[in-house]
Amino acid sequence: MSSKEYEDICSSYLIDKAKESSQNLTIGNSLSTLDDMMCTFHMLLQISFQKKRQIVSTLNEGIEMYRNHAKAAGFGIRLETTKYGDQSLRKKQERKSYSKVTGCMAMIGFDRNAATNKITVYAFEDAHNHPLTEFNEENICSPNHRLSIFYQELIVKASTINIGATKAHKLRASLKGGYDNLPATKNDFKNFWRDYTNIVGPNDAQCVVDQLIIRRDNYQNFNFQYKLDDDVLNAMFWVDETGRENYSKYNMIFVPFTAINNHDKTINVGAGLISDETIESYSWLLEAFLSSHKKKPTMILSDMDAALSCSISKVFQGCTHRLCMWHIMSKMPSKIEADLVSNSDFKKRINQLVWNMNIKPSEFENKWDLMLNEFHLKENKWLADMFNKRDKWIPSYFRDIPMCGLMKTTSRSKVLIPFSIPTNLLVNFMFNFDTALSKQRYEQKRLDIASRDTSPQLLFTNENLKIEKHASLCFQKNSVLIDGRQQCTIIYKELKSGKRPEFKVSFDAKDETIECECLHFTFFGILCSHAFRILIDYDIPMIPEKYILDRWRKNIVDIGFQKINQKWRVCSTEISNLLQDATSFFEKCVESVIHDKEKLQELVNSLQQLSETCGKDVSTRSTSIPIKDVIANIIGVPISSDVKIKVPSEIKTKSLKPKRKCKGCNQLVNHDVRNCPLNPSNVLRPFKKHQ
């Protein structure tokens, strides 16, 4: 008898019993009804299994047949022992537990004939020494907990947005309408995540390198380089075609490795990982960047890092290197006296001085000296050191560098910090990186379409101010709006303080050359309000072509180019794409009939029939797939036992938070007693190493 035949007999029996009884088979049923049903189930099993040496098609089919019986009858099963041809008996690893099973002797034994390879039943016991569970309690019964591939992928995908296994379980329970509808517990989710990290962990670096090599081999213009130190991954750099196109089109002031697009938004132009912050590592990374993009950036903006500064001067000779203003100013509270930190007058004075782009270097130096004298800071060594480096971070000293106003801090490059958790696997970092990159490029495409299909609201009619209409046709929507708001805000504040600045504007009507002392065009690449005032007065209907920079134009990167999809798993198999299509079609079907009860019932019936047709042996196959293969399918590369590229040892960086001592294990680690592995409340089933 096959498992399908057995299921049909059981289903027929349940239908007949439902017709005979007015009661539903729920907790409210009498014991006699349940006992009668169980006796019938036992009889069916005896017909199938107690025949001498009953033959089943496969071992998995026999196990699934017994599993279906156990689920319907109300008890759980587990694989106890497996005997191999060498007569060795392999048992599951013993684990700590605060409760024990009842010692029930109900069981079934299968035997494989080595000569014929046939599977037969050699032992069967159907007597139980414990109460059987009710139908609505089966999800609580521990042996019935089974994670499908959808739940396993949910756990991994949730981690890409910093949602752990516990929160993923809560989220799924909410979507399913309650915990009773989940086939797995919170600990099942946590156990799978623990298995995932333990299996991927030793292969982490190898998996990441293999996947990026697949990308390099399958995608045009995808560049990937890595460096090993005694088979240990020391550094790596990668950039895809979109990143290279971004860098080429926008001719950016460079922040490793981010830049600004034509919407004044942050974009990625490359990514790198290094195992230490040395001159050698930084130099290798910058050389990898240069070999990919073929040209040096105009300006580089970075934090105060001596090794990085040396590497920049070595690799990007002649390139202007600028230090992050925010990074320097954030250190000030710890470098000056406490009373000055809370002194509003001092904070106002220094902020107006440091962040002001409209003062010349000589004016800055005079006002800096006056401020130090007034607040008695002449002897402060840190301020003296920062003043000596003023040409590296004060905006006044970059006035002649084109586009220098776009970037004054590295805060734009911090978009990936939430994903860069120190305890993350490299594989998970790549998942997270791709998630952030996908969001970034989706936003760029959305803004491109908005600029193409819509126009900003004009303040004047086309007849009164034609140049405004021309600006809306040339520039991206965000560029025009943001620039206008910034100018209005600055003028308003200066008028309020009674200090209206005066800027001299020179204009040559013959060749339409216009220059303003505020240097707004030099700083940002867009004409200032003073220049527009002159153009309006001269009744010039269009912005001179020389003042419309390509980097701000609409559709500098073709929208079709943004459709290139280079996701982490796209090179693995077509299964993931088919799964997404199946889910999408299902959602469309439900959405089309959600308000029609009859059609919704027809859809449920059709899906039920389809499920019976497709799922004859799905559960059998799912139980036979090793978890190692399941995880390999999720990450998109095989997990090999022969690891050629090893994970680097613990990396210490200047920005890494210091470890703290856990009261649970008394060690300097990245956790506390609440999530310490030695905390009894966090003890899960032990991990069994997979060969």
C-alpha cells in the first residue's frame, strides 16, 4: 500500500464519520468517538504494516506514511537510530532537557535488503502509554514542528533588514492570524538561524568570493578583486556596471566609495572590505578602485585616518584630499572645557566661522584668532593642531575647487552602517549590502521617472519668466527645488540678523558670461539667485548652455540602464525567480476575488486540488534534503568541505565599539547576560556538525 492509498482510506473514513455524527471532531468530542477513530486507524495500519515483510516503495515514503498516521492519530514521531551495512549503530546526539519522553514503545522499523535494495517493515508496535493529542494541538506537539523552505528563507531574508529569528517568528504569526496557525515555534526559528550561522561560518569567506566570481563571470563590466594572506581573506573590492557608470557620468567628488547623483542623492560607486586599517590595505583598495574606474576623483573626502591619508597621497597623486568637518567638530566637546561645551555664544561663534563658505581664508584666520583670545583657548593644543590643518577641512580653503560645496562631511556614506554589524557573517553582509543598494537604485529610478513625467510648480507664467520654464526642462526636479529653498533660507536668516551680504555680479552680455562673488556655481554647479536676477533683468529667456552642467541634467543615466538587476542570488538558479513569480500570481488571484465569496471559495477549491496533485511526495522530498543543501540553495553557492579561502581572524578597528564583560560567561564579548549562550533561557538544542 502506498502512502497516497493510505491517505485516501483515512480521508474516506473521516468523511464517513462526519456524516454519521452531528459532532465535529474537536476537543468537544467524547472519548468514545476518539477511541473508535483511533482503533480504526490502528486497524488500517495493521492491514498495511503487519503483513509479514510488507514492502514499501522507498524508505522516505514509508516514513512519510507513518508520519501521516501519527499526525492524524495524535502523536509525534522521530528517527531514533539508523543501522548501516557495517553493523554500526548511529544514534542522535544526546542533549540537555528539563523534561523527558514517557518511554512509549510505539514504533515502526524498516529494513533494506542489500541484494534487492527493497524496503520492508520488520517491526511494528501500535500501543501507546500516554494520551493522544487533539487535532488542534498538533502544532504544539514538538515532533510535528517542521520548517518549510519558505520559513527558512523568511528567516534569512528578515536578517537583511536586521530582523532576528524571534521577531521574524512574531511577524509570521501575525500574518498567519495567530501562533496556532504556525507549524513551528520561536525556538525552531532560532535553531535554524543557529544552524545557518554554524554551517556558513567556516565557509563564509569562500562563499562570498565564489559568489562574486560568479557575478564577474556572468555580468559585463563587473569588477571584483581580492587579496589573500596565507589563504586568509585580507581585502576585497567590487563594483558593478551601474556603479562604474555612475562614477563616469557624474565626474564626482569622491567619498570612498560613495558619490552624489543628479538628484543630490547618495549613490554607490564601489565597495571594499579590508581586514586591517594599514597603509598597505588602504593602498590596495584604492588601487583596485582606480583599476576599475580608470580615472582619479577630483577630490576625496575622508575621516581623520593617518594610514588612509598616506594611501591617498600615494595612489591618487595630485588629488585634493579633504577631511570630514563633522568628524572633526564631533570631537570638540571632549577637547575643550566643559563650561564652553554648554556656552551657546561660543557654539554659535565657532559654527558660523567653521561652516561658512562665503568668507575668505584671511578673514577666517583673523576671526579664529579673535575667538581663541576671547574664550581663552590660545593654549589648547587640539585647536592649535586643527588650525594647522585648516587647509584640509575649512571650506574657505576649497573655494577654487569645482563642486567643493556638495560634500563637506562623510555622513552621506553612512547609509550602510546599520547593516555592518561586527558579528555579521560576510555572506549576510552581502545580503544586507544588496538590500541597501537595491533601495538606493530604486529611489534613483523613481526620481528619474518623476523628473521625466512631472514638472515643478512654477512661480511665474511662461510669458513673465521664461527662464524658469527653461530651468525646469533642463534640471532634475529635486535640483531646482532644493537649490531654491537653500537660497531662500540663507537670505532669510541673514536679513533677520540685520547683516545682509552684498555680492558683486559681473555680466558680459556679448558672450553671456556671468560671475558672482558668492561662488555658488563653483561650489554647487548651479547658478545662484544673484546671477538669475541679472539674467531676468536682461530679459534672457534661457540659461546659457555653459552653465547647465551634465551632472545635473535629466536622464544623464538612461532609465532603461537602471533595470539591470544584479542581485546576490541571481546567478544561482532559476528557482528563486520562479518562486517570486508563483507568489506574485497567487497574490493577484486573491486580490481579484477577495470581495467575491463564491469566487474566493472556487479559488480555494482549485488550490486544494492543485495542492493534492503537486504535493503527493513534496513532504517526503523535503524531509530527505540535508539542511546543508537547503542553506546552500538559500545563499546561492555550494558549501564545500574543502575550504581554500579562510575567514580572517577577529578584526579590530578604531571605530569598533570596545567589548564588554558579560556577567554570564565572564568574558570580553559582544553580548551581555541577556543573550549569553550560557544563559539557561537561551539554551537551544545542540548543533550537530554536518560532514
